[in-house]
Amino acid sequence: MANAIPECRSLELHQIKIDDLLTMSGQPGPLPEKLELPPTRIEECANFFMAYAVCVDVFLETHWFEANARHFLLANKSLLAQVSTFLDSFMEKKWTTNPECVPAMESRESRIIWDTMALCREAQAQNTNSDGKIVPEDPELTLVYNRLKVFEALVTGVTLRTNLTSAPEYAGDDSTWVPTGLAQQLKRSDMKFWDAIGQYLVITDDMPECNVLRDLALMDARAHLDMIENRDVVYSIAVIRHISRFQPRKVKTLPPSTDEKDVSAKLYVATKFIEEEGMERQPTK
């Protein structure tokens, strides 16, 4: 796919830190020092925060955050402070009187979303109970933990040694976790999609026919989009990562084409989709 672009040139894929991505709109500003929140305020923050936790579950196609994130939020003073500060700006609707505050609000909200996603890492690290005994593996936590690692690798330009979202990695023969009927079909579809994204990320530039292998992985991912918005977002990011370094100048200037083999059109459509998704992010949503 990528090497079929006319007059293409291969550029080195550079890695970027998550912190750099989170502050693309601007710096959110410092948090208040030694912020002590009363119980009523903590409850307000927790209720506000749960809207993000539920959305993270939707994005990663999991069920862990809605059931568990609140507990870890209450133990995370830094995240509580972020939520409290953002909640003040949100409730005061500062963007209506001071549009210049919007970039800082966007950056702070991005930080809240990412730190919310990262709560699963805190949970994964706490693999022992109060008696020091190892807690049995939670398949849902393993699922969300690995999907977050895959998503982070995707957006930061990293390749992985192993496919962390390969479906056989989860639950093993635990029949109590494996869904049945229609639920099984839907779960298999989302497993197949994330499996394909994970497979895309283990392909390195020094592999023979690496671009062909990446094309195949993305074709597999596309086959399991199923008109689900979060998959469209993840897939579009993968397409941009795969193609843009070969023809970066034509990302926004080409009109869309009906030819599915036109990789320049694929790049245009993917970029346009991500831009439109970003434009829909408003402080009131």
C-alpha cells in the first residue's frame, strides 16, 4: 500500500512522548499547591470523573473502568486535583468569556483522560492482597492493560516485541469469562480488531516485505470495523502512521477518491476523519 504511492519517499518514523501529545494545544498551567479537598468536593469530582471512566471503557471496548476506576481515583491525589481544577473551569464556563483559556482546558482534559486510562496500570501493579498473597489474574484487567499499551505504542510511534492484544492471550480456558451466543460474536469481532492492530505494531522496518505485512494487518483491522466509532479512530491513526511518512506533503491537499487502492485517498480520508473527530471535542461535551 504505502510503497505504491507515486513519487513517494520513505522517512524515518520518529517516536514521540505521550506528554508531548497531551500538551499539543498548550500547557494546562500548574495545579494549586497542597490542594486539600473536602469530602463533598471529592464526591463531586468522583461523579464527574465517572463520565470519563465510562467513555474509556467504550473506547477500549472493555468493562473494567466503570466498575473499578472510582476506587483508584480516590487514592490518586494528583488526578483528583486535575479533575477538581478542570471541574471549576467547566462549571464556570470560562470558555464563553475567555476563549483564550480553551487550549489550556483541552490540555488538562487530555491529561485527565490519559491518567484515567493509566489507572489500570496502578491496578496491575497491585498484584498482591493485604496478606501478601498473589491475587488471581483478572482477565478483564489484563485485557484493558494490554490494549492501553497497544494504543500508546500506536500513537507514539513505537513498535512492540509481541502482539499484546492477540486473542489467545486472554482468559485461556476460563469458560466463565468467555461470552456465548451473540455476545460471543461481538466479542470475537473486537478481539479480532485489536489483534490486527497489535499485529501491525510488531512489524519492524527490517522485516522482509514489512510494508506488505503492515498492509495485511490493516486490511484485517478494517474488516472488523463494524461501523464502531472507536475502531474507526484507532484504524485511522494506524493508516496515518503507516502512510504519511511516505508522502507527507499530500495529506490534506488531495480530494477523496472512490478507488480503494488509492493510498493517497486513504490517507486523506483517515486524516480528515481524525480532524473532524477533534473538532467535535468542545468544552460542553
